[in-house]
Amino acid sequence: MEILKKLAQLAETGRTAIVYGDKTLSYRELNSWSDAFAAYLKREAPEGKAPVLIYGHKELEIPACMFGSLKSGRGYVPVDVTYPPERVAQIAAEAKPCVIVDLTDTLELPGLNLSQLREILARTCAPASEEDWLRPDETAYILFTSGSTGKPKGVQITAKNLAAFHAGVRPFFDGMQPDGAFLNEISYSFDVSVCALYEALGRGMTLWTADRTALENPKLLFEILQKANLTDWVSTPSLAELCVQSDRFCGALMPQLRQMLFCGEVLTKKLTQELMARFPDVPIVNAYGPTETTVLVTGARMTEQMLQADAPLPIGYAFSNCEARICGAEGTVLPEGEAGELCLLGQTVSPGYLGRPDLNARAFFEDGGRRGYRTGDLCRMEGGLIYYLGRLDNQIKLNGFRVELEDVENNLVKVSNIARAAVLAEMQDGKAVALSAYVMLEKPDGEGSLQRARRIKKELGELVPSYMVPRRIIAVDSFPLNTNGKIDKKQLRALRAT
Ligand code: AMP
């Protein structure tokens, strides 16, 4: 794998790989820690290719475990601390890891804790042999995303998928320089963090970490931005929305900034205009891609003309190694300009969800020897430029987090005394800004609405990541139903509005 070769070369440079608070990790340490972890796996882990599950947040040890796993020929499953232990247990049951690294010391699963891991990483070991490294067709990582059944689904990405992503994204990342500074704020559970881990580290840049405390505290975040003197920005638009609330977020804060790339959710014209005014010489790129197609597959620099046009901002052109098709219900390719489902074909398309042939048959397909993915995104294409128009299902993006509303609903009914539940996304300017849950109780509880909401949120928070816990919980006596006996969400929304 190219990244592993690059890390070995960069280990000779004395450069800093990652900054986290007042701690730094050099490329030399990153490389030797990953060798030590690979040696540990080779010696101690059961034979086979089972991945390593890593539960933590932004600890400096995490990338070393990831690259160490790859050096030992295994993939990894990064799970962020926002996932409660119950959800981690579900993921572990699915992924069947050879080792669980628990940097939080909170899981009731056998594994390595932080101090055991540190002891392992500090060992001096010979570099892992290239023969042991992960092969192109093997799974490099599995990312678990929200699944409509209420259980997360694991997207498998191979070394070959990553190599194809690296090739496809080049026009946007090739300007990144070895002495550059890159923001490391995306949780390692999400695909966009691959930009930091593979693209920025692979080019010898320094990652400046903003953890979730910093992301919730603009003062801390701005201190990091000030110190980092970032050259390359990759984030969700949500983070930029938060930043532009302060006048300090402008060229003077990041005078070396080379490019701002946004992805993961709708980039609005309002935000783009604001950013263009504050960073007049910095290209603003809108990029797009599902986890299932390895991070990003389309992108374009936003222009004044696009801002003036009577259409949403485009998500860009398909990368050179990805074919984008707009398809009708039966999978037929629609004429130019018509709206339909965006289907993506190429080498970045995942081999599928782990252990889910049912979902794979629906979401993935083969065409002329190439693998394809049905995104569920309603899009339109004109002259190769793609416009995102919305979802064809109940998946939403909330502050950049991917959430299936049924996932929340299916977990809500596991909370005590809830018979039925429906979750609606609260929309503002076409964007989901919060979740509201409507619940029908099994029996009267005698609780006040505040007390009940608090209890439900707490219980639900033990089942799903914190970002999936609805802001509002409303108890109802009954639900409007459609002819299939399912909750009629359109009517529920209409009733709510009256
Ligand atoms: P994820 O797998 O978390 O990366 O989420 C992928 C989904 O996020 C896509 O299928 C889209 O629905 C949405 N998405 C990603 N990038 C964009 C974008 N630039 N504009 C609008 N929606 C986006």
C-alpha cells in the first residue's frame, strides 16, 4: 500500500505528523508505533484476517493502530466514542474483530486498554515486512453507518478502493504540500477522515486536531486554527456555518489557506457567498461521495456563475475514474437534465456491506465487469455537472452526520414504555437542523413531559450515537396511519404544523 511506503519514507524527515492539544506525534513515531502494533498482531492475534476494532476519539495512538493493522495484513474498524457501548457491542458482533482496542476503558468486551496499548507501541521492532502488508483486494477498513433496521451496517473498503480514490481525487489534492497544515476534525468513524489519514499524511503534511470538545467550543477551535495556520481545509458545511458566526473567521486567521473543500451535505449558496467574501482568493470546492464509494467521487470549484444560476450549487463532475449515471426506477439511464437516482460505477465502489447479502443485492450491482452503487440520491446532470436534489429515502444529514430516521425509530421502541415511534427531521432552508420524535406510550406513565423526554433521551442515548438522539420528544395518543397501516409521516408533519 502506497500510504505505508510513504510513512516509512517520511519517518526519515523528522516532520510532525499530528498535533493534538499540547502533544505531537512525529512521522518517525507514527511509523515505529505502527510497526510495533503490527508485530504485536502478528505474534498475539489469532491467525486469519479478522480486523482490529478501535474504540476511541482522536487519540494519537489511533492512526498508529490503523496503519499497524494494515502492515499486518488486516483491516480496522474505527468506532468513535459518540457510539454507546451497546452499539459498539453490535458492531463487534458483526465485525468479529481479532482484537478490540478500547481507548476509553469503558467497554465490557475483552481487549487492550490505553496503558496496555502504549506499552505495546513503545516496543522497538523491526519494520513489518512488505510481504505481510494488506493486499489490494483485502478490506482496509469497515465503517459502520446508520442502518434503517436499527442496526449499523458495515461498509467494507479495500486497499484497491483507496488507491482508486487517491487517483480520482488528485485534481483537488495534488496542490497539497509536504509542509502544509491540514485540519483533523472529522471523526475517524466517518469516511471523510480518510482525506486527513491517507491524503494529507501521505503527502507529509501536519494534521492539526480539533476534537469534539473543540468543535463545541468556538474559542478553542479558533485557537487551533490560529496556531495551525492551515493550508488546506476539508469539512462539512456545518462546521463552516459555525465558524462564520465569528468575524474572526477570515483570511487573516488562515493567511496560507490554499483551498476549502466541502462535502458530506448540502453546500448552500449563502454560505458559499459568505466564504468567498471572507477568503476572496481561496477556491471553494463542493465535493460529494457516499461512504460506499470511498469518500468522494465528484467535485468542482464553485464559481460566481454557479451562484447566480437559477439552480442549487452543483456537487461537481464525476472524477475521471468514476462513471455517474442518472437512472430511472428500473435502472434505465435517463436523458440529460432529467432527475433520477444517481448511480456510480468504478473502482472506488465498495465490495458491499459486511454480512448483508440482502442489502448488497439492493444497493450494489455489476455492469460490464464494473461495480456500481445505487446512491439513493435524487440528482440531475447537465453537461456532466451533477446537481443534488434530495434523498429518495428517509436518510438525512444532520450536522454532517448520516442518519436513517428508521434507525432512530427502531431504537426508540426498545426504550421502556414506548409502543410506537416516528421521527421527523426539522428542516430549515432545505437542511435538517434537528430531529423530533413522536412516541406513543404503552401505558400512562404519570410523568411530566420534560421528565419523560429526559428519561427517553437518556435510555435512547445508551443505544444510539448522541447525534441520533432527537432534540424534542413528543408523546401522542395515536398516529395518523396510511392504507398499509404504517405511520403517515406526511400527515403527522401536517398535523404538527397546525
Ligand atoms: P456519507 O456516506 O456519510 O458520506 O454520506 C453520503 C451522503 O451524504 C450522500 O449519499 C448524500 O446524500 C450526502 N452528501 C454527500 N456530499 C454531499 C454534497 N456535497 N451535497 C449534498 N449532499 C451530499
